[in-house]
Amino acid sequence: MDYNEEITDEFQGVKVWWSANRTLPKTQRISWYPNDDEKKYYRLTVHKRHRELITQSYISHVMMEGKEIATRKRQRKLYSNNPSQNWYGYRRSKWSNVLFEHPATFDTLAMDAKLKEEIKNDLIKFSKGKDYYARIGKAWKRGYLLYGPPGTGKSSMIAAMANLLDYDVYDLELTAVKENTELRRLLLDTSSKSIIVIEDIDCSIDLTGQREKKKEKDGNEDEPSDPVTKRLKEEEKKESKVTLSGLLNCIDGLWSSCGGERIIVFTTNYVEKLDPALIRRGRMDKHIELSYCCFDAFKVFAKNYLEIDSHSLFGEIESLLGETNMTPADVAENLMPKSDYDDVETCLKRLVEALKDTKEEAKKKVEDEARLMAEKEEEKQMQKPEKEEKEQSGKDVKEIKENGVAKVDEEVKATGVTR
């Protein structure tokens, strides 16, 4: 509505009038910033005999309609955290955002069909669980740990989750967070109906609880004059000091209850590197392994990329996938047509050749590793006699020395004369 514009509405046969207004500041000044004295507001006009109906029913009706309209027109966003030095000032924010338009859905995800259905059901159950979580006394949040080799679809899984639930995504870069207090402020500034993502958490920051000890600085150390060294010193001071306990308090402590309907997702390529306290059940409720491509995943790719459900080469591909470790990303790349002349047969044959090459490379790698182990074992066996000979030689020398000392002692006892 424009200022001083008036519109009418009707509720249960009662007519009301809405107008947009503002109060101008007492003094005029030229500034790039909005004036704090300027107030904007809506005015509702109604006959006084309908006052009770308006205050008890109509206002609530308007608020509910407004929320429904906002939900229908809501555009999902992808947020990333800003460095703390950019948090303050005119129109500054802790998060920057762009429209989230990732096309991934669970229908396009290439993975085991049973696992896919299990994850979908779990997400839908969570999104409808407000009363359930309140009844059991838990914060309305859920943790997912996605782990597996690179190229197995962890990021696509997150996008599919967001599209299924219509949630915003907050991509939290821990290396840009200086300390635990900043992390807490960032998480408090997130909205409900959101997915908070920390990707590659094993290499984002040291969260094992075994942080390398810093070298103690000499109190009388002079300020470095070399600009390169000086810059390195400054960068060290900026290093993130987020601790394992600080992260745990934010995702599972008292602060985790500030805001509801949130999903926290960690991704990692090496789950064995993570501190067990970080991924225990209750923090990361669901552990999902996204591994190498299986035949079910291949069939999804074939349907999406080539629009086929069966082919004479499917049997050979199924056999090769059972014998070969190839990531879904590599399978998709080989199936994707590279020109207008690439037909279904060409794409499938290219995948078959790639699988055969991968199988041969894996076989060669195993043979090379076996050969190296055999060579090391042979070298070890060759060194064994030399080692035993040296040990025996050392024993002989020791025995000779001991015998010599004993002989001298006997002579001394016999003659009473020392040499």
C-alpha cells in the first residue's frame, strides 16, 4: 500500500477500512541512513459497535492469513556466514543469502531405493513432530551424519532434503568463526524450518579435542620487521578458536532449544577421524553412509539421463558394478551424452569400458601392493640372518670379556699380584 492509500475489507458481514501511514521526523536532514524518528504503521478503522468482533476474531484471522500467504509466497534461501568484522553497521548481517534453486530431489537421487524411502519417511515424520518432541521433552531438532567417499552425493542429499521439506539451508563455514561466542550468535540468528550444514567437518577445523599445543611465545619477543612474517603472525591470531565443547553446546546443549524445527547435517569423507562425542546418537541421530554406486542407483541414472528402464547391457553393467568401486558422480559422467550424436548404446558402452578400466586399475593396484609387501617381507628375511649374526657376535665378545676378567681374578687369587 502507498502512504495515505485506503482499502476496504469485509469480515462476517462487517466492513473495515485499512490505511498506510507514517509520522515524519520533527527535523529534516540529508542522510543515507533512515531516520529513527520516522514511524510507519497501518490504521484500522471500524464502527465502535463491532469492536469486540474485531479485537477477538478479526485480528487473529488477519494474522493467520498473513502467515499463510507468506508461506505460499516464501522463497527458500541458501545462507552463508559472514566474517564477524562484517556483522555491524548499516544493513549488515551475520548471514548473506541467495535464492536456493538446487534441482535435486529424492526422485533424482541415485541410491539404494530402500534407504532412500527410509530417509524420506524419517524427514516427514520429523517435520510433523512438534507435539511429539514437546511431549518427550526434547528440542525439536534432528541430526544427520552423511559420510562416504568424495562424489557419492552428500551435497545432493542435503539439497533433496531441503526441497522435500521446503526448508532454508545455512551453510556454516567453521573456519570463518573466531570463537564459541560467535558460533552461538550465528546459530541464534538462524530461522526455524532450516537445515544447518557443516560440510567436511573433519577438515573444517580441529574438533578432535586434541588440538596441537601452540609454541609458547617469548615475552620479550620483538615485533617482526619482515612484512611476510608479520602477515603470517596476524593470520595466526585470526585462527578459529572454536572448540569441540563449544560446538557440542550449540548443537546439543541448552542453546540448542532456542528455536525449533531445525535439522543439523554434518558431512565427512573420513568418519573414523571424528571425535566419538561429536557423532554419538542423540547428537547425530541418523548415520547415513553414501557409498559407491550400486545397480539400483545406476537404474535411477539410466532413467534420468537416458530415459530408459532396461537394455541388453544392463546385465553386464550390474555384474561390473558388483565387482568395481565407482562413485555415483563417475557413473553419471560416463552416462551423460557428450554430443548430439551420442545415443543410448554409445553412453552405456562408454560406462562399460570405464567400469572395465576401473576394475583393471583396482586389480593392478592390489597386485602392486601385494608385490611391495612380498618385497618388504623378503628384505626383512634377508636382514634377519645378519641381525642374528651381529647379536651372536655381540654375545661372543661379551663372553670373552667376562671369561678374561674371570681368568685374571683367578691369577690374582693364586699369586696375590695384580697386573
